Amino acid sequence: MAIETASASKQPDWLRKRGEPSLLDVFRSIPVAAKASPWRKFLTFLGPGYLVAVGYMDPGNWATSLAGGAQFGYALLVVALVSNIMAIILQSLCARLAIATGRDLAQACRDAYPRWAAWPLWLLAELAICATDLAEVIGTAIGLNLLFGIPLEIGVLITALDVFIILWLQTKGFRWIEAFIITLLGVIAVCFAVQIALADPDWGQVVRGFAPTTDIVTNPNMLYLALGIIGATVMPHNLYLHSGIVQTRAYGESLPEKREALKYATLDSTVALTFALAINAGILILAAATFYKTGQHEVSELGRAHELLAPLLGASIAPSLFAIALLCCGLNSTVTATMAGQIVMEGFIDLRLPAWLRRLVTRLVAIIPAIAVTLIYGAGQTGKLLILSQVVLSFQLPFAVVPLVMLTASRAKMGELVAPRWLTAGAAIVAAIIIVLNIKLLFDLAFG
């Protein structure tokens, strides 16, 4: 039975074929008190932004940031900053699309575009989620190996069992999922704060690292890592995820209620992504202050980084903190990637699978290449596979970003909540930068 809203009769033609929303069990499950104080309302909307932020600090991000810091010192901090600004702009558009239309990005694409366009977009979105899951499989397996000595091949298989965490959390309610995510993010932040304090970076160089340099475009190796950082930061599945989970709040259907919901949802994601920037910059700073400083320029493997931290920092606790933070990242990403997969599948092709089945299918697709690389090339090549997965994500980005910008710029589709021109212009510039960088990288790869 289709779910109707109070304003269904006023929906434009393109929205009148409304079906059941994504993540139906948690849709509008968190009440928003109409007369609550601004602080209480902010706390009510607090949560989705941090689930989105998880995707900006997953194990794939670690590999690209570690490699970038080890090879080029603090120079790529500006890429982390710029990619984070891109993320804030795009995630604000996701919240705007969801609140204005009651649609997530996948549903909006299915409704706005012909069938022949929706299916390729779905396949590309699934490819991005598989690349994300590949990074999580490898990262979690490495975390288990570093902490408990479990062989990588066994660790990769164990990651399939994380579906039970998701099933347990879903029985508790969406607020429990958010609390679980935020708690693990807190653990990650503490781990990195201690490691950076031990590394004692050159803060003058850190500040200069946020200044742009032409080397990023002219140096193919730096560009490759820069694209990896962008792909690991501005992640395609996060655009679908955010536009779905914003709708867990029962914010009402009137225009003033939607405007208020948009304000708090945007504030939530902006604060959360600023936190993610601090973590991402922290990984790169740690790599620059330890590996680059001591001439260890080829560190991209997470296991190798763990191995070097104790002698370089002179503290036995540093490797353990690194491994704990890595494992927390893997667990967090597991939850959010599963929800993103559900949203994409339900939104584009209206196919609904139980969360456990959806998770196992996605995870099996990721486990096969992870085991193959580990068995054929050894654990030492997993870092390269992680970085490649992030570059794949970067190539998929335009196919999520361009529809998002076009949909939110259309008054016919968004009504009074259409994106202001300055925001659309900023998002269009972001899309253009991503596309141009991708073309440049393809040219460099094709012609050496």
C-alpha cells in the first residue's frame, strides 16, 4: 500500500507515483516536538550527519591519507579541506532534496528520468557500494589481524558476520544505531588525538599544507592520490544514504516545518563533516609527521603503518590505538553501507530485500576480490587495492552528483525549497572539478 502524506494531493506530477519510502521500518520514526527549544530541536536532528561522516573516514580513506602524507608530507591537506567543503555542499543538497520532495536521491532519479537512464545509474551506484564494501572488508580484516593476530584470509571471512550487529541494532530503533555510530566515532577521535600528540608534528608546516599548490595537478602521482582522497571523502553512496536517513525525523509537511527541518539537518551534517575533516587531516598529519619526516615515503599499507608507529613514536600504545581506531572505522562503515545499499536498491528498481540478505550479497561481492588479492599477491598489496577502490569511487561520483545538482536546481521539482542559485553554482563547480580531474587522470593513465 502506498504511503500518502498530508500534502500528497499538492505534489507535482513527477511525485504522484509515490510508493513506500526507503528504510520503511524507521521512516518518520523519530518525533520532532513542535514547541521544543532550538537546542532540543537540534538534538532531535542530531545523528544522520554522523552516519554520513562515517563514510568520510572509512578504511579506504585511511589508505589514501596515509599514502598521501608519507609521499608528500603535508601538501595534500588542502585536498582534504577542499574535498570536505565539496562534501558539505553536496550533503546539504541531499537534505534539501529529501525534505522538499519526500524522496531520497535514488527514488528521485527513478521518478525524474526514463527507465533506460535509471538502470545504469543503479548499476553504477551498486558498483560504488561494492567498492566501499571492499575497503571495509580489507580494513576490518587488517584491524582484526593487528589486534588479535587473526590471518587476513580468515579475517575477511569473519567480516561477513557483521550482519548480526546490524540485525541487533535494527531491533533497537534508529536512535540506537546513531548512538552506536557516534560512540565509535568518539573512540576513533581519542585514538588519533593521542597519536598526534605523540607524533608532535610541525604545526607551521601543517598550516602551510592547507594552501593550494599547482603540483597537485602537474604531478600525476600526486593527482592520483588527490583523486583517491576526493573519492574517499566525497563518497557516492553517502549522497543516497543522507537523502534517505534524513527522513527518519517526523518533521511535518507544512512549508515552515520543512524549512526548519532543512536548517537543522544542514547544521547536523555540517558539524559532523567538520569533525570528519579533523579525523582525515589527523591521519594525513600523523603520516607526514612520522613516515615522511623519517624518509618512509612508500607507506600505504595499513599493516606497515601499524608496524612502524611504535619505533617512530617511541610509545608501545600507538600501534594498538591505530588498530582499535581502524577496527571501529570498519564496524561503523558496515552499518552505513548496508543502509545505503538498501536505499539504492529500493529507490532505483523498487526491489526490497531483508537487511541481512542485502548485506550478505554485497559482502560476498567484496570478499571475493579481497581474498583473491590476499592469496595471490599477499597482504602487502591490500593497501594498493584500497587506494584503487577509492579512485573507482571518484569515477562514479559524477553519476550521483550531476543528477543531484539538476534535481535540486529545478523549481518544478523542488517547489519553494529549490536550491538558491549560489548553492547550485557552487555544486556545479564541484561537479565540474570532479569531472575534469577524472578526465585528467584517465589521460595520464592512458598515456603514461
